[in-house]
Amino acid sequence: MAENKDGSLHEKHRARMKARVARDGLESLAEHEALEYLLFLAIPRADTNELAHRLIQHFGDFCKVMEAEPQELKQVKGIGDKSAQLICTVMGFCRYYSLKKRKSRAALDKTEQAVEYVKPLFLGQQNELLYLVLLDDKCRPLQELRVAEGVPNRVHIDTRKLLRDVARTNATCGILAHNHPTGLALPSEADVIATLGIMQTLDPIGVRIIDHIIIAGEDACSMLQRGCLPDFRATPGILNAASGR
């Protein structure tokens, strides 16, 4: 009898919350309520309120819960494979939506346009990722290549694969972009070194790097605008950092 009573209470609570969302929207919910509501989909019968509170307590806030990796989520008591996969899938769809919403053929010949184009690549990403956005001779995007994952000076970049992938396109230039998940949107010495290496790799096939954008949350930095984008064409055969010319 107790189980039926509890089940009835859960059903009534869920019905009230669904009616509230239908009437007032998701934004009317507190952070733990939004997680509770989402977990309805993965846990159809049990109470998810306490679990939502545990997630917030463990990670700190709603956004950090949504950005967590599956193995991190499953460290919280009550989160299994299905719930972890649901949370990660929702975040993946947010990123997918943001990517598809872009004007993919608009020229990226201004820093502001380039920043807005690359930002969705890093939405919710906790690992440091390095992308190369390949452009045609009018600076219109052709393809996005994930070059590496991890800190640029600690990750191996497969230069042969990079050359093969770039050579298959009609790209004449490109924009590098990577994120600082926990740091500031400022280029490090490692970022400059990684940029130099990729420039040197792509130079023989006539593809030049015109900027390297660093994303940290809502903040962004252009190495070109900051004056530290490497340029080895200024002195043929010699690699020089723009900041040291």
C-alpha cells in the first residue's frame, strides 16, 4: 500500500510540474527543479528531487552538471548509465543546434564574425580542443577539422593526417580555434608554439593561418588582434613570432 501511495504522490508532483512548465516555461524552474524535470525522462517512476539536489551539491550549479562527463556524473549516487547519457545527450543537442544555427557560408573575414562562428564548437566542452576552420579564397568556411584534444603543447598532432585532410579540400587559408575551459581567453607560449607548428606544416600546400582564436566561456581573444599571431612568411624559411618582429 505504501508503494502505491508513494507512486501516486510522485505522479501528482510530476503532473503539477509539467503543468507549470507548460504554463510558465522551463525558465520558471529553479536549477534543481530543472534537473529533476529532465531526469523524469530517464527515471520514469522514482522521485528525482533528491537526486537533483545531490547533483547540484556535487558539481556546484546547473551548468556544471550539464557539462560533466558521463563518468563524472555516475560518481553521484543514483546516477546510472541511462541518466548520465540523457544529460550528455541534451548538452550535445544544444551544441548541435548552435552549430546548425550559424550562417555557415558567411565570410569570416572579420574577427567578430570568426569568434561567433567558432564559439558553438566549444559549448559545454570541458576538455581543451583545437580546431582548424578551413576557408576558401573568399574566407568562407569549407570544413571544420578537430586537430587535437588536450593542451596544445602536450598533445601529439598527426601532421600527416592533417595534411591529407586539408589537401582534400579547396582551402586556401584557415582559422585555428581552441578553448581554455578553466582559464582566461589569453594566448599562452604553448599556444604560439602550436600555431607556429601548424603554420609550418600547412605552408607547403599553400594554406595559411590567418588567425587563432581562443575561447574561454563567453570571452574570446584573437591572436591576430593581440599582435602575437606567428608569421614566418615575413622572412622566408625562418619562423618568427609576430610579437617579436
